[in-house]
Amino acid sequence: MLTLEKIKSKIDDAKSIVVICHVSPDGDALGSGLALRRFLINYGKADVELLCSDEAYSKIAFLSKREEIKRDFPDEKKFDLAIGVDVANAERMGDARKFYYRAQDRFVVDHHATNEFDAEELYLVSNASSTAEIMYSVLSFVSISSINRDVAECLYTGILTDSGAFYYNSTSSNTHNVLSKLYEYDIDANRIYYEFFKKTPKNVFKLHARVLNNAVFENNSQIAILSFHQKDFIETDTTIADTEGCINKIQDVDGVVIAIAIAEVDKNSYKVSFRSKGDVDVAFCASRFGGGGHKNASGCRLNGSYYDVYDKVTQIAKSVL
């Protein structure tokens, strides 16, 4: 696996750098990516881009400017260094993976135990709460003086969201140690928590309300399934990015062990999210369909009719109970 010394050397040698997030980006991917981009600029790198093949997670808007997160570049574009953040395999980069492999040098910073990248291009801490937690160690090693409040708030966002506001078992003493360092930058932690866990636009509230009202419970109510259809997005003026967080509400129902959200991306194409409690491993569920993630939170993409997808994910969930 890569060392921090090797990472610093790769960064120091590069003139142009692209930071790549995974598809269906969450707070950790974008928080880590934004933090890294801003850090590199502070460090003196003039040509730094942040790339994500999918639409940015809407709640990240308060932290970023629209032009900071790019969806694509001209095909001929090349970089000296590509850095993947929070990506467990190349497929999770979506179309952006072509820029990753086209770069002269590359590496990935991640915390997924299911990571498939070769060790020589990987900096992995699988027991970390988030990639943002690891990213603090990377950035502070490269140049502690290049971390400022903007960088710290992005890192805090990644840790807060991927730890479930410090609820998940992956939260550790090191997580809180990193948080204590970030507080030294006078971050607005209350605002970040509000933006991600409390603030809800009215149309998003209506989307969640209608989907929660139609929740289905299986296997003696141990499994709860939410379904987002294109009709739901159209009638509430929302997008698939607005599904974020709804699964946590159904997971809180007493007796529910596994929560599943099925969101229609396109005709016969669905994004599936799994959440679980305790020792139930839903990373296994997602991996069976080419996805991945963590023991208690994972996801995948599935093609087929809605009923076919529903049946597949319900059956795999039953198998791990």
C-alpha cells in the first residue's frame, strides 16, 4: 500500500491534478474531494480540477461553488496526477475513470474494505469512519499550513455524513481526535449539521412524505423498502439526488433491521441503497450486484423491470437475516 511519503512525492511532482469522486456522490466523497482540491490550491498547485460523473449531491451546495465540481472534460484532456477519493473500484468513477487511467500517475484514498484497486496505487484505512477522516491525515502530513477553515469544513462534512452524525460503529477515538483538530479552525459545525440533517426544502419534504407513506414491509417487518419512481420526481419537482436521507427515516422504525431504497434513474435502471442495524452485513447484498460499501451501508445499480429489481434486492436481504 502507498505510504504518506509516496503520496507527498506524487503531489509535489505533479503540475496538473484531477480529483475524482464516485458516481452518486455523497457527503464524504464530495467533502473529501472539495477539501483536497482547496488544499492543493493552497499548497501552490495552480491547475487542480474536481470531477464527478454524476450530478453533485444537492446538500453540498452550501459548501461549494457550482464551477468547482465538473461533470466532464474534453476527451483529449490529460493530467499529470489523478486522485480518486472514496472510490472502491474503477467502475465507481463512472465516465471519469478514463481521466484516471490517462493520467501519468494516480492513486486512491479510501476506507471501503471492499476496495479493488492495486495496493501500489491505494491508501486505504478500512476501519475509518470516512474517507474524510483519512484525508485529514494525508493533508496534515503533506502540509499542515495549507489546511484552512474551508478545507476543515469540507472534511468535517465528510466525517459527519459518513459516520451518520457519529452514530455508526465505525466512529472511533481517532474520529473524535480528528474532529478536535478540525474545531481548531473555527468551523461552523452547527450549520453543517443543520444543512445535512435538518434543512429540508418543501418539495423534498413532499417527495419523502409520499414515498414513506407507500413504504412496504417484508419478512415480519424486518425489511422495509422505499421506492422512488420518475413520476414521484416529476410531480414534486425533485431529482434522484433528493432521495438522500429518506432511507434513514424508515431505518429508524422499531423492528426494521434492513432498509432498502430503490430509485428509478432511467427506464429499467435503478439505484439501490441498503442500510442495516447491528451485525447484518448489507455490503454483501450490494456486492452480489456489482456494488459495494460498508457492512451497515452500501449500494449498487441494477437494470431490469422494477418488479424484477424489487424481487432481487428483497431476496438477497432475506438471505443475510
